Amino acid sequence: MVFKRRNPRNLRQNVVNFFIPGGGWGRSASYVMHRLRRLPDSPKRIARGIAAGVAVSCTPLFGMHFVAAALLAWALRGNVLASLLATFFGNPFTFPVIAVSALELGSFILGIENTLKGKHAIRAFGAVWQELWRNSISVFTSEPVSWQNMAHFGWDVFVPYMLGGTLIGVVCGVPAYFLSLPLIRAYRNRRMKKIQERFEQARKNDKNQ
């Protein structure tokens, strides 16, 4: 295959690269910011997309962040690609903080006293995914369908996480809009100024020739 890696990664390398990209998180963040600044759209639409991606990253919609971010960006008339790139806000370093904060906040609002700890919430997500997988393949096997984990997961984890994560997403998304908008405009103005300077220099060189 043309695009096949010469030296395939093993399981350990894949796990490490999930948490630490090949070029490092700093390089990945720089790449995302570079792409966001150079998107062919108005600064306002790009900033709305960024806000949508940041906000969705705070919700427990794991595996659907791209879809949710795109839908929210479309509803806000923002740039969809910017929203997808902005979901980078949710990464292995920020997810633990977001998860604990969202669960605590959501449980406090709902009056749930025994809030699940972060590690237990992660286990609950894993148990639900396993249950969904088992139930999906039960169509082809003789195993019974069970939704026991899903029932506990809904009220104990998903509902408080979703409520708290939505509020935290708004708190993070709104500043993301107002912070990114002037930065994108400044970048565009600086880039346009450089293009004009190069154009003027080229005209001068043509005249001198």
C-alpha cells in the first residue's frame, strides 16, 4: 500500500501516541491554531465555530464530539471545520478536569449527594460501551440483552455530567469566541499587510528593471 507505514506501530506505541502525539502536544496545538487562523471564512464565523467546538468538548458525548460540534456550529452559523478543530480543547490533559468539574457541578444542581469520582465515572463509560457492544452482537448470538449498566449510568453519570458539562461549555465557549475573534482579525490584518508590502516591493523591482 502507498500510505502504509514502513514500520507499523505496536499497541504500546499507539497508546503512547494517543496521549502524546508524535510531534508533542505543543506542536499539535500550534498546528491547530495555524489551521484555524487560515480558514477561508470570516473571522466571526470562525470564532463561532471555535466556541462551538470548545463548548461541545465539555460534554460527555464521547465518540460524537465531531458530529455535535458540527451541528452546533451550523446552528450558530459558524465555521464547521473550525468547530472540529476546536474540539482539540478536549484532550487527555483537560478531560479529567472537565469530567470531575462537570460531575460535581451537575450533581450539586440535581441534589445528588453521592457523586461518582472521576475514575469511577470512566469505568462507568467503559461498562456502558461494553454493554452496548454485547447487546449489538446479541442479535447473532444466544446471549440475553441487558441494560443494567445503562440504567445506572444514565442518572448517576450521564445526566449530571451533561448538565454540568453544558454549563461549563458555555462558560468556556463564550470567552473562546471573544478571545479568538480579535486574534483572527489581527492575524488577517497582519497577513494582508505583508502581502501588500510584497506587492509594493515587486512593483518597485519591476520599475527599477
